[in-house]
Amino acid sequence: MEKKRSLKGKIESVLYDHPYVRTGLRDVAAVFIMIVSAFIFALSYKCFLSPEALLSMSEDSKPIAVRLVSGGVSGIAQTLIMIVRLFPGNFMDANAGAESVAYGILYFAINVPVFIIAWKGVGKRFALLTLLNVGLVSAFTNILSIWDNGWIKEIALFAHKNGGMLTRALLAAVCTGVSSGVAFKADGSAGGIDVISYYIALKKGVLVGKYSVLINAVTISLFTLAGSLKIWLGQLPENEYIDGMQYISAAFFSTAYLIMTAFVIDRINLRNKKVRITAVSENMDLGKIIIANIPHGATIIHGQGAFSGREKGVFEFVVSSYEVKTTVKAILETDPKAFVQVEELKQVYGRFFTPPVK
């Protein structure tokens, strides 16, 4: 265990002395993460949210699958496609695979103004990584349609036979949450509502997930309305057997999907989570040492040990969740006998430094 720490320390030391190498490796890692993030979301869309291979299949005149709306820009693209499908003889119903192509184009086009918001309101590197992610999602969605030789259908069919819409919603939520969460970890995003919610959360210092849920609720309502209107107008293709109640069910499971997605994102993205660390130590220089290692201040309370009667210092710090490990390590290296308490905080008001997104 000691050798691993020693090797890690040597690597960190080398990278510290070579900032250009460190920056280059960080950017390469970020691009790789964006590729993985985009592929996971595209796969989730094809297998669980809108499995085209199952939408036209039927069992005893009943639909084998119903679309789930993903919310955000993806949901807006799905809703626009649903509106287009309201018109008889549209190219969506007439051409197999046309929906994936239309989705990919719309997903990228709607994200263009969002990219401008990211560029001006968050950071240039953040915006470029977001644009890369969005472009890759659009590309992967179309590539998977061409590349599919039946394995996507098998995955979708497995989810359908083992829980139906509930399983699809949960699996899609995990995939989408991981996709957005890892993108946030690399100081990028999956685009769309993620950018807007991330911008709001960054300015207010709160969690990202709840803003995504609030914004996406409108999308679900519009998608359900468009689907129900399609049924009311009698515009369903002959190979689709869907009634209004199934769209209402889809709306319910889509809501569950969004809530679960927000939960997964907030478990992964720790940037806006705050933690209070309280350390009790006889070393009164502990405060100076800690603030030299983290970009935050501290409060020192002079106390006395109830059992020993010796003078002690109670040091209180508020840090971001991802800084906990570094802070605790610095405390214990300074005073191995220090008593350390870590407590999650719901919200912090006042001046708290959050490293800017580049």
C-alpha cells in the first residue's frame, strides 16, 4: 500500500514540474470521458428510451414497446418528432430508421444556442467539451442504427421481458445519469438542459439534479399531449397499437426515469456538495497548515479536553466533497492523534470559494 502511494506521489511530482504535460493529459482524459459519456447515452436511447426495433412489433394486437421521453434537449427532439408524426404520410412512419436520423440532427441543432450559453456563461473549455459530447451523441445515434445487427434489439427485448417500462426506465436512468455525471466530472456536460441546470447550480452553489427535473417536467407533459393527440386524430400507423392510457403510463415511467437520473447525477457530481470537517487537536498550527492545502478558510475554537484537562483547538472547515480526502489526509499527517468528524451539509450561504470551470 505504501508503494502505491509512493508511486502516485512520484507521478504527481513529475506532473507538477511539467504543467504542459499535466494539462495535455487532463485534456486527453476529458476527451476520452466525453466519448464514453456520449456512447452510453446513445446506447441508452436506442435500447431503452426509444427502441425502434420493438416499437412496430406486436403481440396479440398489443404494443410490445412504447417510447419513453428523456426530457431536456433529447426530450424536445423526441417531442418535435412526435409532432411531425401527427401528420399523415410523414417520412417518419414511411422510412425505417428515419427517426434516429431526425433525432440525431435535431439533438445537435437545438444544442447550438445552448453551446453559446455554455461558452459565455460557464467556460470555453466546458463549452468545447459539451459541443464534442453533443456531436458524438448525434453521430453515435446514427452509427448504432447502421452498426446494429440485432444486438440492440436483443438488449431492448431483454429489458421488455424483465420488467417492461419500469426496467427500461431504471436502466435508462442509470445510463443517462452516468453519462451526464461523468461528463460533469471532466468539467464538461452532455449538453442541453445539463448546461442550463449546471449554470444555475454553479451560480447558486446547489445540486444540479433538481433543476434538470423541474425543467424536464414541461417536456414530459408536451410529449404526452402530442402522443395522446396523435391517437385522438387517428394518425397511428397500422402496425402501432397504442392507446391513450399507454402514453399516460409512459409519462409516469418517464417521470420516474428523470427522478432517478437526477439522483445518479448528484451521486457522481460532487462539485456542489459541501461538507463540514471538524478536527480536535493539541497542535494549534493545524489551521495554518490546512488552509495552505485547501482554498478555504477555517474557524478555530479554543477548548479543553474533558478527560485530559489539556488545552485543545477545535478547527472547523467547510469544503467541497471532492476535497474531503485531501483535507483529512493533511490533518492526520499533521497530527495523527487528531479527532476528525465529517458531516454532509444541505446548503451553505455566504462566501464559499468554488474553483471556476474553465
